[in-house]
Amino acid sequence: MLDFIFRNPTEILFGKGMIAKLDARVPKGAKTLLLYGGGSIKRNGVYEQVRSALGKRLVVEFGGIEPNPLYETCMKAVERVRQEDVRFILAVGGGSALDAAKFIAAAAVYKGTDPWDILRSCGSKVESALPLGTVLTLPATGSESNMGAVISRAATREKLPFMSRHVFPQFSVLDPQATFSLPARQVRNGIVDTFVHVTEQYVTYPAAAPLQDRLAESILQTLLEVGPKTLEKPDDYDARASLMWCATLGLNTLIGCGVPQDWATHMIGHELTAFYGLDHAQSLAVVLPGLWRRTLESKRAKLEQYGRRVFGVADAETAIQRTEDFFRSIGVATRLKDYGVDAQEAAGKLRSRFVERGMKVGENGDIDAGAVAEIIKERA
């Protein structure tokens, strides 16, 4: 097991009626930016609960955060924050609203000349940020309890991640009832996103970390069990609660402590989203099986362990196929043709992007532009 330091300062308020607890956590004397997406929180009752909990606080609202939050939109919010002298950010929604809040919190006090450098530097240029909290309505990204975010830029067709300890949420409210009205597509995406978050930290190579392995396996097994239930019975509180907790634990920095991590599927998937507009989880479902087949020998030991413990199968190849079958069984397609994307064209675009950035990804740093192109071609 590798050496590590674990630090996660986010307070989790989990369960029914927890939105009311905002009153004791959002600073009373600070003007607050209420950040949200397309307005679903006004249809499902969450908005009213949040505004009631905020009481007479001075609130500045900013809606319209996109499913893949755009830098251009976030910078409009940054201007509002500066103009209105906002001192606290409350993001209400899914991972996109939460990711946007993290970037806005950092960009609003950024001392450099170009806030895009926050993304170019993967967050290393962030020296401070406004405090923020979240109310989660879509379990998927784990952004409610980590220090990462991903922002897209329409002008350049880029999608880049950043991380900074300064953007950990101070608290996050997780009421499973707030997920009952989610469209099935978003629930499916959340299941896949969580699943791949876990495998990125688990399906690498043995690292003498049996507890970390079993923590990861337990999340994957739970997703296999409760994922379909959340789709069959949207108002099943217990299933939604389990899915919500899986998503949080899947990427709150805990299961990745002391073990090698991959993230190649995400880095490749980000480019598919940037170029073709695939949902984040759709891109992951396309890339993951191909990446595993490409790296079969270096990952064989963990893939075989994964197959035995999660699916009860004996070999790595079958484990990969069972994973792809699971994604398809919940309604998430796994081939580029399913999304109208030409694999040859996509391979060329991604090859150029990886060459341009000089990127090599994967736990061994050996997946270069050529390997990325071959993976994409295989996913036709």
C-alpha cells in the first residue's frame, strides 16, 4: 500500500428533511450566490425548501448552468459575484452545478490575468476560494465531497479538470427524496459515472491494499444491486439512498488512498464530450471496455480479481464483457455508432488533441496519442 495523506473537510448531512439544516450552516451575514442549472429544482420543490431555509439572507440567484458547465457561463457568474460582493456560494443541483460553483469560487478571487489558467494548471494556481456549500439533487460525480471539478470551454472545444483543497465544500446536503423526479437518463448516467469512478481507482495493478480493494468492490456490488431498482421504482427511498451514498463514497478521496489510480477513461471521455457532446457517462461507457481490452495484460491481475469478486466470473475477458453488458442493461449504449459518431474521425481528433498537449495517461503513464486513437477505433 502506498503512503498517503487523507483530508476531507466536507460535512455530510444525509437523509430526509436535511435541507432545513441550511439555516445553521450558511453564514447569516454573508451575501449568498444561489447557483443552479436548468430550473428542475423549481419543479421538484427543492428550490422552495432551500429559499425557506435561507430565510431573510441576502441571496443573489444565478441559474442556467449547463450539464457540462461552460467556462463562458461560469465567468458571467464570476462577474455577478464580484459586482454583488458575494461572500458565500450555495450550489443546488447535480455535479455540473457543483463543479461550476467550485470554479466560480476560485475564479472570483483569482489574482492572475486569465482564469482559464486555473484549468490549464489543473488547479495548481488556486491560492484561495470563496467558501461554498451544496445541496445535491443528482448522485453521480461525487463533487459534493471532493476537491475536483471539470469545466468545458465552448470557444475551444476543451474540457479540463482541476483540483484544489480550497474548493472542498464546507458542507453538502444529501436528501434522497430530491432525486425522485430525475429523468431516467440522468439516473442511468449517475450509475455509470459512479461505477467508472470506482474502477478508475481499483482496476489498475495489485498494491497490497486489501481493505481499499474490498471497499471499492462493495460499492460496485451495491451499484449492480440497487442501480436497476432505482430505475424500476423511482420513489424507492432505500434504493435512491444507497445509490446516493455510493456516488459520494465513489469519489470522496477515501477509496483511492494508498493505491494507484488510472483516470485514462475519463481523460479520453472528456475529449469525446468536448468534440461531440456526449453525456459524460455515455463517453465513459464507450471508452472503458476498449481501454481495458487495450491494457489487458498490465491490468490482468486486477481484472481477474474484479471478475471473481464482483461478477463471479473466472477470467478478465468475461469481466470486461459483463461490465459492458451491465451498462447496456440499464440503457446506456457503449459504442460510438450508437451516438452517431464516426470512430475514424473521432480517433483522428483525439490523436491530434493528445499530441498537442503531449499527454500520456493511465496508471503507468503509457497510453499515448496513438494508443488513444486505437482505443477509439475499436469502439466504432
